[in-house]
Amino acid sequence: MTTGEQLDLIDRLRAQAFVDTPVRLGRHVSGPGYHLVGLGGTRDFWEDDGSYRVEATDQIGAEYGALTQALTDRWGEPQVFSPDSLTLRALAGEAIPQPWQELSHTTDHLHLWRAEDSWLVVCVARWGEDDPYLLMAAVTVVDPP
């Protein structure tokens, strides 16, 4: 998916109504007050000898950089947010709202923009050492906790 296609998808999500009950369709999750979608990614690293991991890191980094620059051009400088505190708060028993809960388990930082009445969030997610990198975007009216 090109950066232009990613921006188009984010714009469509901004215009799309939120659902009352969480729904997951492949890489797209919607729930009360949020949409979370995968915009692209790498293959997994289960049988990699290490050579693909370097290439994949460069690839996803370039895609992430292009998308964050395009959103910065549109919405101004982002806030960069580390979800580490959310993970600690969740471990202490605090309920973290979606999409922040899901995002906090998959990345070490998020880029956030305030876009009129919603937040735009972009990150590179990864669930485990050998799992693929996934470029993610969220549109939400739920303020960061």
C-alpha cells in the first residue's frame, strides 16, 4: 500500500461511524469510539537466518517515516507517546480503554495527531520476536489515558 493509499484509508476511517460492539475483520478492528487498522507489514521471521530481518526493519521504517511525515504535513507536529506507563497501569489492575490497551502491548512508541474531533495514531506493532512488523493506524475519539 502506498503512502497515498494509507492516507486515503485513514481519511475513510475518520468519516466512518463507530460501532457499539467491537468487531474484528482481519487487520481491521472497530469498537466504541475507535478504528484500528493494519496498513502493511512484513512477513514473519520464524525461518529467517537474520538477513531478512535487516531488510524488513529498513522497509517498515521507511513506510513508517513516509506516513508520519505525510500526517505531519497535514496536521502539524505529532506527540510521541510511549505506552510503557499504560502497560504498568494495566498490570496494576487499571482498565485501559481501547484502542490504547491493544496498542500498548505491541509497540514501544506511538505518533499522535489531534485531527479536529479525533486522534490519529500511527505505530509499528510487533507481538513477538519472530512475528512480523505491522504498520498500524488508529482513529479514535478516546483520549489517551
